[in-house]
Amino acid sequence: MEHNNKTSGGEFILLGFSDQPQLEVLLFVVVLISYLLTIMGNTTIILVSCLDSKLHTPMYFFLTNLSFLDLCLTTSIVPQLLWNLKGPNKTITLTGCAIQLYVSLSLGSTECVLLTIMAFDRYVAVCRPLNYTAVMHPSFCKVLAGIAWLSGVGNTLIQGTITLRLPRCGHHHLHHFLCEVPAMIKLACVDIHANEVQLFVATLVLLLLPMALILVSYGLILHSVIKINSIQAWRKALGTCGSHILVVSLFFGTSSAIYIQPKRSYGHSQGKFLTLFYTIITPTLNPLIYTLRNKDVKGALRRLLRKEQNY
């Protein structure tokens, strides 16, 4: 398949899935449907959480932040991806690439920290129920959410800026469908060992450490429930934590496969499909997971629909 190689020094060519042209039409349809479902599902969760007073709790405050994150993350990636999938022009401007890099990296990093905070919230709810209201005070929840957002922005300002400043010596073919740090540093024509170390440290702090803290949180929850030795307690714990565990598994499972895998395998088809999953498919599944497995959200939706019908 021919690509538009007549690009100026201010453009990149996103090769994406052009090595599998037979899949591009199918991917266009799948990505478009996923994006529309993401917009509808996450917007619904945000509106329901804001409009129903019974959902004005720490759990749904963080869930609203997660839905907003997912909306912004997919919007920073999908329009450009759809444009590239629909025709032979695979280019993205340097400015567009920089914006996509900063926004997607910031939101992805923020989501890692936010999911950890949500696990802590579930730990307090199950293991310290009598102190839950005092610990998860609204002002404290806002501070935790602020920490998540600032962590993502701070990581991006460091990683993104260093990556974009690397000399590329005219290299502008990105073996990916988006501008992402691991793919961008491969364009450099200088020694990138320091950048790889920096990427490893960032992965350790913002991916592996949150995964460890989440495992500890749910380990403590499991230990607490086992001590109670009650089927009802098991069901309550599963209902409280099940949705979050599933979301965490989908996001961290696929993203860790990208950032922890050996560098020689990054950019191959497997890596691109894994990136596609955690950046586009997972945000589509999150609203379905939280609504289908969550009685509170389904109840709030029914109440809002009844109010609308009565009105």
C-alpha cells in the first residue's frame, strides 16, 4: 500500500494498520461504533451521577472523573485514527502529534492513579465501614482527585517534552496509529538509553506501583471478608468491588503488556491491537460494566426515566 511520503518536516506519517489493509475498513466500523458507545455510555454515567442525589457519594464522584477521563482520552485519539483509516493519507502535523501525545499521556497517567484511589475507596467502604463517611469526606475526595490529575499532568510535562525534543534526523514514519512515547523515541537518531530508563521509571511509578497498591487493597478486602465468614458479606463485597476489579483488570492488563513488554516487540501488530484495546475498547466497556453490574446506577436511571415520563 502506498503512503503519502511527500510530507514536510512538520508532519509525521502514522503507519498504523496499513500493513494490514484488509482490516482497515473493519477497524473503521468497529472504532466508530466503539467511539459512539463511549460517548453515550460515559455521558450517561456523568449525567446520572450528577442529577441523582443518591449517587452523590465518593464512589460515584470518582466514577464521574473516570468517565470524563475516558471521554477525553478517546476523543484525543479516535478522530485522527478514523481519518487515517478511511484513506491513503496517514499524516498528522507536528502540532497535532504533540497535542495528542500530551493529552493522551496525561489522561492515561491520571487514570492509573485514579483507579488506585478508587481501590482505596472500596477498601475503606468494606474494611472500615463505620469510618467511611469521616475518612472519605467530600473535601478529601476532591484532594485525591486533584492529586490524580496533577500526577498525570506532571508526568506528561516531563516525558512528553523530553520525547519531543529528541532529534529525529528527518525520520517521520511512526509505526503506530497514535503519537505515543515508546513509538516516538524510536524515531530518534541519538542514543535513547536515558529515555528508555526514564520510561521504565515512569512505568514503575505510574503503572506497576498503582497495580501493587490495588492488589494490596483487594487483598485486605478479601482478608476482611474471609474473617466474617458470611455468604451475605461475600455477595456485598463482590457487588461493591466487582465492577472496579473488572475495569482495573482490563485497563492495567492491556496497558502493562505494552509498557512492560520487551522493546523489540513494541510496534508489532500485537502491540498495536493491545493499545487499541486499552485506549478505545476499554473506555467503551467501562460504562457497560458499571451499569450492568451496579444496582445503584440502574436504579438511578429508572428514577430519572420515570421523572422524565411524568414531566
